Amino acid sequence: MTALPRFLAVCACLLALTFAVDVCMLSLTGSGSQRRDFVSYWAAGQQLDHRQNPYDPDATLRMERSLGFPANGQALVMRNPPSALLLVAPLGFLGFRAGALLWSLLLLSCLIASVRLLWVLLGSPKKRLRLMGYSFSTFFVCLFFGPALACLLFGQTALFALFGLVLFLRLQRSHPLLSGVSLWLCALKPHLFLPFAAVLLVWIVLTRAYPVLLGAALALGASSIAALAFDPAAWGQYARMMHTSGIEREFIPCLSIALRLSLSPGAIWLQYLPAALGSVWAVRYYWSRRRNWDWIEHGPLLMLVSIFVSPYAWLTDQALAIPALLQAAYRVSFRSLVVLALASSIIEIEVLSKVYMHSALYLWTAPAWLGWYLLTRRRAGIPRRAATDFASHH
């Protein structure tokens, strides 16, 4: 190992540690939470507790301003579908700071549990890095992944979706019904899973894995019924909020939005074209491997592509890239890991520098993870990991 890669790796580790400590301190103290996305979930929970519309922007804005939200800021309204109301309903019984602390602890638990489960699914690799006389597992490279820490900082729900994805990978062979139930967490952000979902449906029909479909239907059905119990008009309120939210006028730094705005800003269908093409590619990718399809081996790449072509995706949503990055991290050289760590560090610097989440400076991130994965896969080759290796020990 030469001096420069070692120096860059040390710098990246120190920056990641600083960012992680900052995130944890802000999460534990609740400082600044009223300016982060968590406030929208807390406001929705409060509205549900008072039997009011959880998607009401005016009521949400009044609550947010009472907490110190900027006077000129627009309301942060929860955009998750009503099936997610079951998740935020308990926040209606908690004060803001207590709710922020509980939410942060849940997100942190999902991140740690997801990375740990993935490590086990990959066969508990022993590959370690030595820096400054200390030995580090590549486990920590993804645990301190910039978008995941940003997700924790802003209180976004992508870490719940990540946990649902990892549970599906873990349970789809041994407990198919429960693996379907775990997809409920993925449905918190369904637009991020379109090519992944296309392959999932084809796989279910082709392999007759109907317990997975049944589990997903039961979970979504139960959560939807719960939402109607909380608020009988929830689905209509959600549709009205999405219609009037003006999301189509927002610049979200991702491929689909950039494509629409550069070609024809008013043509909303252009925003969904990459996802449609990505779904076609995903089904073909599955079809050519259907006889030896392995979700643990092939699923992470599907997820990377799903993020890349999503109709809209924030930086925080890229926490879902962790399964693919961790899979590749155990097969690559130290220099390749340094490249990944440095890319993650750039994100941490941008967030610490308070670069606006709508900034085009985040456009490079999703292509970077996909490009790094494909390049390292081509160079090192990712051998097939049969899920039976894991199952035989459990």
C-alpha cells in the first residue's frame, strides 16, 4: 500500500467519523430537527392523533412554524402513501423532541441491523483493512456511507426501506411469507423499486413463489385498513396533496428529473421513461439468469439500477445502494475501496457545508455508485454466492 492511498483513506475515515458523531449528537439532542424532514412525519402523526388530515399543508406549516421553522419556508408535508401512516401514527402521542429521538434511534437501528445482516448473508467475509496500526472490517465502509448518514441526519425513511430490502433478501428462501411482509417497508418508497419490482413479479409467477406475494398483500392490506381507521379520507387527501404539491416544479438531483427539464419540462412522461427502460432491462437481465437466479447475488445490482432510473430520488434514498456496495467491497482492492470512501467523503463535505438538497451538485452520486460497482465487478469479478451456503448453517 503506497503512502497516498493510505493518507486518503485515513482522511476519509476521520471525516466519516466526524460526520457520524455530528449526526448522532444532533439526533440525540434533537437540535435542528424542526428544519429536517422528520418534522413532516411528526406533524402527520399529530394530525392523525387529532383525527385531522395528515396531508394538510396549511396545518402542517402552522405546526412547523411553531417549532421554529423558517418563516419563508414551504411546508414539509409527508409524501409517503397512506399505507405508511401506521408508521407515523405513534408520533402523535409524543412530544417533538421525544419523537425525534425515537425516530433517530429507529433509523440508526435499521442501518446497523441492515449492514450486519448483509455481512452475514455474504458469508461473514474476513477481509479487513489495516490503517494506522488498526484493523477495520469493510463492514464499516458501508456503515459510514455518506447517503446513509445523510438519511439519518434528515430523518428520512429510506433506511426503513433498506431494512425491508435486506429482510427480503434474508428471508425469501427460508420464510417466503415473512419476506413478503418485509416488502411493506420497501413500499414506503415504491418509486425507488420499479425495475426491482418488475423482476420480483416475474420471478413470483415463474417460480410460483406466491407466499411472497401473499405476505406483501397482507401487509399492505392491513396497513391500508389501519390508515382508513385513523383517517377514512386518507387516500383522497393523499391524491389531492400529490396533485397540488408542485413536485413537478421541483428540481430533484437525479437522472429522470434532469432528463425531463433538459428536453421538455412540461412532459411529465419523460420523467418515467428511464424507469420504464430500466424495467425492460431488468426483466431481460432476470430472464437470461432465471435458471440460477439468486436474489442475494443478483438483487443488489437490480437495486442500484432502480435507484439510478427512479422517477425521482433524493441523495438520502441512495442508502439503498448499500447491499450492492457491500457485496462489491469484499471483492475489490484497497485502492478501489479508497475511491468509494472518497466519493462518500465528498457527499459528507457537501452536507456539512449545507449544500442545498435540491442542488445539482448531487447529480453525480447515483451514477457514481453504479459506475463503481460495474467497474469493480469487471476488474475483480464477483463470484456467485449461493444462498444455500448461508441456509446450510441456519
